[in-house]
Amino acid sequence: EVPRWTNAKMEISVNEPLNPIKQDVKKGKLRYVNNCFPYCGYLWNYGALPRTWEDPNHLDPNTNAKGDNDPLDVCEIGSKIGVRGEIKQVKVLGTLALIDEGETDWKILGIDITDPLADKINDIEDIEREMPGMIQHTVNWFRIYKMPTGKPPNQFAFDAKPKNKAFAEDVIRQTHVQWLSLIEGKVDKGAIGVLTVENSSSPYVVSPQQSVEIVSQQPPPGLAQPIPSEVDNVAFVKADQ
């Protein structure tokens, strides 16, 4: 969704048919994340793990907060800057339990399997050895990134300590089960667009040809808008630990 060092707040649009990647809009304006000193845009390639869903009606016992109604987010920490819409195969390394505005918002840490460091980084403790500071700055980034807009710092479960690979894989399994319940019509989908071309057992299944027709009925892309100059501004914020 978001290549490293960029600011545009791009995300899977969960409420639209077939869930396209779109830039978030707030109060009629395209959203960009602030550059909170010393950071510039996103620190990693930032995307979503397909076939997962954080159920907004499920109270996570680890965080004591309900899910954020989105797929799991992934911070891909490899060296190659990604391309928006690219599908990357990643090795799961661990996770952070972010509580974003009162909602559980797990951040999976992973690395592109083709990255030069992929063979050396296999679990959470390997990140600090091979990439000193990466976890610390990832925690700080998520803690402060909304503060320039007037919001309080985000909170974490587990005292902001990362959990290991095995824990992260369990989170993935749980959210995959939640996604299956959603896509198979076992829970209320609310406003989520749940059309699928893969799950034949789903009441929302459509054929590949139908999916092409749905896409063809969308409005044509508009002209690219210039990036506002204030996106380059730097914000200085401090969150008390």
C-alpha cells in the first residue's frame, strides 16, 4: 500500500467492491502522514496481509480492545523500496500490539524473503542484531505519528515490547479464522465489501468475469493532484513514555 519514505496515506478500501487501494480522504482532503522529526514518511514498506481481518466485535484478550475492522498491517523492513500494489512474500518475524484510538491494530514485522538479510533475520531478536534501532524507532513512529494532528500518543500492549515470530504467527492464524467467518457469511459484514473470486463456499463469490465487469464500471482515473507543499513540513513532537 505504501512504499518506504512516502507520505500518502494509501490503504485497502475495505468498504468498496473488490477492495481497491485508494488514498484516504478526510474532510474532503487527501491524507498524508506527517514527517515527525527525525522521520520522513513511513519507515518501511507498509502493506496488508491478505485473508486476515481484525473483527471489531472480538475483544482481544492480549490488548483488552476490539479489532479495527481491517486486515493485519505489515511493516516490511527489507532494503528494497516497494511499488504500490506489489505483492511481496515476506518472512514473519514478530509483532507489536498497537492500540490505535482504542482499537487493536496489530503490526506484523516481516522481511522480503529475497532481501540480502533475510537469511540472517528469522525471529524478533535477530532484528536488533542486524538492524539496530529498527524496533525502537518503529514503536516511536507509531506512538507519535498522529500527534501533529492534535491527537494523543498511541498506546501499546505489553509495555510496547515486541512479541516473537511464534506469537505473530498465532495472531495471523486467529485473524485468518476471523476473516473466514466474515467471507463465509457467518458474521455480520456491516459495510465491508466482501466479494471474492476464490472462496467457492462464500455467499459473496463472483466469477472472474464478473469481477472484471465490476472494475470496468468504476469511474475512470482522474488527473493526479499536486502534492501540497506542506507535506514536506517537519513536525516536532514529544510523547511522555
